[in-house]
Amino acid sequence: MVVFENKAILKLLLVCLFVQFSFSAANFFRPFNVTYDHRALIIDGKRRMLISGGIHYPRATPQMWPDLIAKSKEGGADVIESYTFWNGHEPVRGQYNFEGRFDLVKFVKLVGDNGLYFLLRIGPYVCAEWNFGGFPVWLRDIPGIEFRTDNEPFKREMQRFVTKIVDLMREEKLFSWQGGPIILLQIENEYGNMEGSYGQKGKEYVKWAANMALGLGAGVPWVMCKQTDAPGDIIDTCNNYYCDGYKPNSPSKPTIWTENWDGWYTSWGGRLPHRPVEDLAFAVARFFQRGGSLMNYYMYFGGTNFGRTSGGPFYITSLRSEPKWGHLKDLHAAIKLCERALVAADSPQYMKLGPRQEAHIYWENTQCTVLNTTLSESQSACSAFLANIDEHNTVTVTFRGKSYSLPPWSVSILPDCSNVAFNTAKVGAQTSVKLVENALSPKISAPELIITKNEVSSISESWMSVKEPIGIWSESNFTVQGLLEHLKVTKDESDYLWHMTRIYVSDDDVAFWEENKVSPTLVIDSMRDVLRIFINGELMGSVSGHWVKVVQPVQFQQGYSDLMLLSQTVGLQNYGAFLEKDGAGFRGQIKLTGFKNGDIDLSKASWIYQVGLKGEFQKIFTIEENEKAGWTNLKLDATPSTFTWYKAYFDSPDGSEPIAIDLGSMGKGQAWVNDHHIGRYWNLTAPKDGCPDSCDYRGTYGSNKCMTNCGKPTQTWYHVPRSWLQASNNLLVIFEEIGGNPFEISVKLRVPRILCAQMSKSYYPPLREWLHLDLIDGKVSISDMKPQIHLQCEDGQIISSIEFASYGTPHGSCQNFSKGNCHSPNSLSVVSEACVGRNSCSVEVSNSGFGSDPCRGVLKTLAVEARCVSTSTIGVSQF
């Protein structure tokens, strides 16, 4: 093992690192080639370790994109990843849409403008918790088509779309060799899970897809995720919670993690999944520790399924994001400090440190010549990762003659093979708590003052309503003998499809029911997603589920009655084999049982079909058309009504904070603001059990671990982008299916008001200190530097007060801190002096920082809770 002087090597290592990053940013828009070897992608002739963040451009607005991209870069991302969305870009065959939220070119250019690379996953099957997995529904109607297999009609359509995207990127000069940001492309998506369902035709399809992609001449590498038999020059990649053990199918390919599942999707009526940041950081560190080269967070920004784009079925409208950004930012910085050693070594040196403890050491044996200074072989840079895979115990290990304490299920990163820069289990980054405050309630009259988050704002005489007709409402209906599959009729232009047939009930039937004390029953072999059953306009019952049997008692009067079935979709299936056959509506037989002369088979009866809602097709949710609907004023004491449209107007709240509509008082339906479709809403409550009192990050994570929100509605707040709003008189339109109270709807702000941080003396100096000039010059050692708590409000805010501060042995967590037996009396004054009136501040966690040692022989911790306010509110400029 080579021995070297840490200060000298650190100085040269950091100078090389600084110059490398400076040059890469300056050269970004000069054409550069992208290749790869067994270790990493090679960008402009240099191996790179890359952090990627997933942002799906249609799940945000173009006005949001710049901030999202900039925040990703600030957090340490080198790459932005996104799928393309075929059904968004080609809603009608041959008619393309690259505008608004689907302006892919603009999004990619913004990424490049920020000096970031781009990973474009074309698919065109994407899953993505997106409607129909990204496939346009018209694709089902092509004669003889079978999706994702060796089928000529499908391959022809797939190649046409993929070619369209590649040609568009080339025309806009967005590939790296043209000076653009795109360094990597993906064809297909997680097909390895489905391939066996298609037999030999599946294997042939994989080969075809690979050859087709390579033949397009994109000039950058292609990947296939979850595809261990990816052919030849296609890199097979990993999608999972953990990918540190993944090896590609060829020793000439690098290890790439295309989907690091930092969370999980949520269904209506489900609990909310939560992945602890300590475990997420552990997974990322282990990936790079064991030879990984590119990792992509799926997702870095979750966003919103606007309109009817959510998949499923039953996936909610908003995708959750967790307060993980700060801890991961520090992780990324620590990995970047190791990058020169990571890219220089073809493979790490492995060292066993204990039964479940291990080290991987990376040496830079190549020369780095910068400013006429050369790292000789005897001064090779060294970086190490020390892992404790034990799920329960903190373990002290010896590495290169020094002792290191490793918390359970954690990785310590040593950029210089000596000093710890970061440990995945020690979260020192601040937590930003966003309070949800009521803003302006929907109303036509004058605005109200902002009220506190616990008050309920009601409005009077400001809502208007109009009933949606039950059943057949237009001359565009048609009659068919027998049942038609839902999507073949609706083409997914609406969630709703009415089926009506006429039933005759004789006197004998009525007498039979009375004598035997029975009632007729509607039986359907299988249905999805929601069914509502009406007789003569009266609701008999509702059923929801994914291909479930229906057994619903019904009531008929003597004579003729109209039986109306309203089938609904709540997001089309987005995952699985044979998607083109999944469909919607009904399967099997529909019959009425309990009649005197036996069952009535309705499967071959004469049915009248009507697509959609009257208000939907009249577009009464738009500013231009809504006045034609015949609205009437809604009284405060009105009974909640089914199948009703509501509208009101509201003023846009001041500020820049995200805005949401609270629909917790409503049942199920859809909402629009100023012609924009917010999405579906459904006030379903999660089960009361299944959520632990606390979440233990230790041990392997799964989607059912660390569930939250038990016994509460899955979602009540729905995002309204500020770019969709005007200063006043914003039109809010609601279609309600099952009944709710619109008077309790409110407009809410998610305002970051509270900052919390907690750090002990055993933590490490801030990552930025590794680039401190005194450290580079060798005047100080990293071991002499102290840990610091860093607090920062949002732009335009300052810290107005310190709600809690204790240096000693504080207890609790954010918004629930309390003093322990050991407490420095100077805690509040020291933190207040450093922070109050500033946008950001740092406080050293040390005895000297607080004037003395409040309790000798005890490990001290500093816990702080601060409050932020807008500078415009108090008239103070930002520091």
C-alpha cells in the first residue's frame, strides 16, 4: 500500500477536481463524443461518475422547468432524465404535439443551458405510472397489432415514433456530438420482466428493437433497463431499490442504475409510502462503492398527473416528494470529492473489516497534470468507502491504522482515505417544514385576509351549480346488439361510458318477488374501474375495483324500466404484458337474476351507448363556454348532490409559493382552473392500520415499509400551477359524482416557514470546507474543522426567530424538540445572533462556539428550530 502525505495529496487532488469541473462547464456546448468502457461513460475522452435526477416534463409546466432544473443542479445532479410520452406527443395518429408541457425540445435545451447532461428514455413504452404506459389508445385499433413483440404492425408504429424523436433531437442539434446535452438514450423499458410471456417472439423483438435503435445514427450510447439479454452494443441497466450488486451482461459495459426508486406510487384509498433518506443515501453510496458509474433518482421531482394522464388504474393525481434534498446534496458532494480516484481505478481494492463490514479503496494511479504540477505514482490519490451492512449494531473498525465508528446500515465516505466527509446515516441537513395555509377562498366578492392553517374558510352565495343528466343526453348515441368493450367506444376521450337497455317487468315478476321475499340482482362476471348502476335515473349502487365481479341487488317497478350502467376508467393499465388486450368496462356475461321465468341474459341485449358527460363535451369548464350551461346559485344549506357541476371564482394569492386547491370536502370527480384540467380527485381514506409509530431506516426497504397517513384521505390537495392563474377572477369548475360540499373548498399555500436541524459533535465538517483555500494550501487539516449546522430560508425570506435552540443533550424531533439534562444557557442567544435577520446562517457545533462545555464527558448535540418570514411582509431586505 502506498503511503503519502495527506495534505499535499489533498491539495493536488482538489486543484485537479476544480479545474476538471471548470473545464467541463466551459466546454459543454462544444461538440463532444460519448463512449463507454467497463468502468463508466467516457465523456469527451474522460470517464465520469454521474448523478442523475428524474424530472418528467409533462408533470410540470414550462414555467416551472427552469427552477426545477436549477434546483437539481444545486443538489449535485450532473444529468436530468426523462421519458418521452407517446400518447402526449401523438394523441391522434400522424398529428404531433410538442407544445406547452410537451415541449420536449425546450425542456432539453433548458437542461443544456444549465450545463447539465440529458438521459432521454424514448421507450416508447414507458410505464411511468402514466396512462396506458405512454401508448396512445389509437394504437389498439390498428388491425392485427400486438404490443411489444415480434409483430409487424407494432414494430412499424414503434419505429416511426422512435425515429420521429431521434430525428427531432438531431434537427435541433441536441446530441452531444452536435454540442447538445443528450449523452444517453433508452429503447424499450423493463421488457425483461415481460419477455417470457411472449416466448421466442419476445426474444426476436428485443433483437429487433436494439438493431432498430442503433440503426438510427443517434451517435450516443443506448441502454435497455431490466434487460439482461440486451444485445451487443446496448447497455443493460438496473431498476430497483438497490443496485450495488448489479453487473451488466458484458465485461465491456459500465454499471448504470436507471431507476433508483426513492419512493413508490400511491393509489386512491392507499397509505402513503415513505423511503427514509438514510436508506436511500446508503443505497447510492453502496452503488458507487461497488463499482457503479451512473445513478438516476426515479423521481427527483415527482410532479402532478394533470388531466387524465395518471396510470394505474387508481393512481393518484400528485406524486409525492420527500424532504431528502439536503442530505442527498451532501452525499453527492462527497462522491464528487472521490471522482478522480473512482474514474482512475479499473476496479476497487476490497478489504474485509469485520463480519458484516467492508471497505472498497480506489487509487488514482494515473497522472493529473495541472498548472505544471504532477501527481506522481507515489502520490496517487486515494478514496475509500467503509460500509457496515449490519442492520442493528454500531461497529468500530480499523482502517489504515485508524479507528472508525460505523452506524448500522451505513457507509462512510473518505475522499482522502483518511478523513470521513460523510456518513449516510448521519443526517445533518436541515428539514424544511411547509405549512399549509388557507389563502383566498373561492369567491366572487372581495378577497379575505390570509388565515391560519387550522381554520376552515367558508363562503356564502359564491358557488353556482348545474346538474349533469343521467343517461343518454345527445343525438350522438348509437344502438348495438350486445356489449362493446369500453375503450373501443370511448377511444379514451372520456372516462365515462353510458350503457342503457330497457327491461320489462311483468305483474307475475312483482308477485314472485313479494311472495318469496326476494329482489332481482344484477350480476356482471367482471368489471373495472368504477361502475354506477341506475334504474330510471335513480342510483342503485356503485362498485369499484380492477376486474371484480359485481353482484348488485336492484329494484324494478312493474312495466318498462331503463337500466343504465355507467362504466368509468380511473387511469388505464400502465404495466404488464398484452396491454392491448386489457381494455376497460365489462368482461364476460351480464345478467339479471331472480325473475319468475329465470335469468335474463343482457350480454346480447340491445344497448344504447353514449360517450362522456354532457358538460364535458359542451366544455362548460372553459372560460369561453361555461356561461352557456344554465348555472343557478347554490344555497348554503343545499343537500350534497350527485352528478353535479359547480363553479366559483377566486383571486390568486400573492407571493411565489405553490398553490393547491383543497378538495377534502368533495367526493369524487374532476377539476379545472381557467380551462386547465387539474386532474381527477377522489376522497378515499387509507386503512387505519399498517403505519408504524416510527420508521427505522435500517434494513432492506420495500414499498410496504414505513407507510404513513393511515386513517386519512390519500389526497386532498391538488396543485394549481401559478402560471395558470391571473390576478383575479380565476374560474374553478368541479364535476362531482357522489356528493360533496363545495362551500368548504379552499385555496391553500404550501409555505416553507419552519427550519429544523440537529447535529452532534461526532458529525463531520461541511462538505464545502473540503474546498477551502486554507485546506488546499495545507494551512489547516480537515480534522481540525468542526461540524456546522446550516440553515437557509427560501429566496425572498429571512429567519425571523429561533423557536428552539439547545446545545447539550436535547430530545425529540422537528417541531417537538425539548431540552435534556445537559443544556448550554447560551444556546438561544448564540444561534439567534448568528441567524436572525438573515436568509441563511451557519452555527459551529462545538464547546468554543457556545462559550464552554455544559457537561464534560458527554457527546453534545445542537438542535435548532427556526421560523422564516417573507421579506416583503416585514419590509426588510434580504441579506
